[in-house]
Amino acid sequence: LVAYLASPAAAYTTGTSILVDGGMALSAAVANAAHAGTV
């Protein structure tokens, strides 16, 4: 992420909140999807 933000490609990345949590948010979404149809 740091390399991207330091590159010219990120010139128009403004006013953005970027979550850096090591993938914890993704693992919670996968766990919730596994239990989506259970009652």
C-alpha cells in the first residue's frame, strides 16, 4: 500500500479512508457468509 501511495498512480487518490488491518475485516466477512443460511 505504501508503494502504491508513493507512486504516480495514486495521484487522484484523495479524500479516501483506507483500512489497513492485516485482513481481519475480510476474515469476518468469510465467517459470516459460511453461516448465512443457518437458523
